[in-house]
Amino acid sequence: MVPQAGQGTNPPNPSAPTMRHPLRLHPDSTCDAIKRVDVEVERVGETELRLRYIAVGKVADLLLAPPARPERKDELWRTTCFELFVQEPPHTAYREFNFAPSTQWAAYRFTGYREGMMPATEIAAPRIDAQSHAGTFELRASLEVPNLRNATRLAISAVIEETNGRKSYWALAHPPGKPDFHHAVGFALDLANETPK
């Protein structure tokens, strides 16, 4: 996580249009409660990202953490959690962000693929809002990401746990094999034009 500024990058747009992208269910996962998960991404200014995760289905069958203080907490991914990974090629370092329905959150830095993990203490608390509607659960997150550049690539994913304890794994793209949100294949969204690779 710790993206660094590259040379020759274009200055970011003051704002970019919001676009919606589907998250794909991992081929080895099954989910009866949710039939689709989408995410909307908006870049605002030079450093702000706004995300809106939309899960459509039987919301009553989702295991959702109750509201809590909006503070840092580890291991949010062990239950329903929405995730964002930010990388600036050609650097292999990246940041991971976890957003929970409880409004708790986490931010980590990695020096490379699953290497050098440490808390990203430079990240300020994101603004998180979670709401359930008829047939839809939405989580909105707004956060400041230092060194956000046009070259930045995003990996966006979600862990969905049902009330029966079963978990499913959703992402923009999945590598072969078991679910792995850290894999390079997952960095499928180019922030320069918000178009999946």
C-alpha cells in the first residue's frame, strides 16, 4: 500500500463521473441471500475517493455487524466486509481498506504481495454510512488517499456472510484458485478513466 508518485503522470481531474461496476462471485462460492453486488466509484479532487457498495437480495439473510463506534478494528474481513485496495503501478506496494456495516474500518500498507503488512496510520478515519432498504443493502465510504494519481489501479471486493454462517467472495476479477483479493489480477480498475482492464 504506500503508492509513490511516478514520473510523467498527468494531473488528476478535479472530479470524475461516478461509474458502477459489478463484483463477480468467486466460482467456488455460493450465496443464496445476495444475487448481485455492485460498486460505484467517484474520485473527488486530488485525494478523495467515494465508494458506494450495493448488495441486492434477501438482506434479512445477511449477517451484518450492528452499529458501533467508527473506529479502527482488525480482522473485519472475518464476516461481512467491503474492501478496497489501492496501488500505483509500476510500484508493487499497495494499501488495503476494510469497511464494515458497523462503520468500523481498517487501513493497512503492504510493501508487496502480502508482504510487509503494517497499519496505515497516515490514513484518516473514513466516513462510512450503512443502510438497509427493501431488497438492498448499501454501504457508502468516503476517504482521503495520499498520493492518489491518475495511474492508480483499484481492486474492489466484498466478503458476504449469511446468517447460516456461509461466506461468499466477490471481486472485480478473480485469479485462478481460491479467493485472493490481494492478487494482481484483482487490480482491474484503472482510476485514470474508471474502466475495468
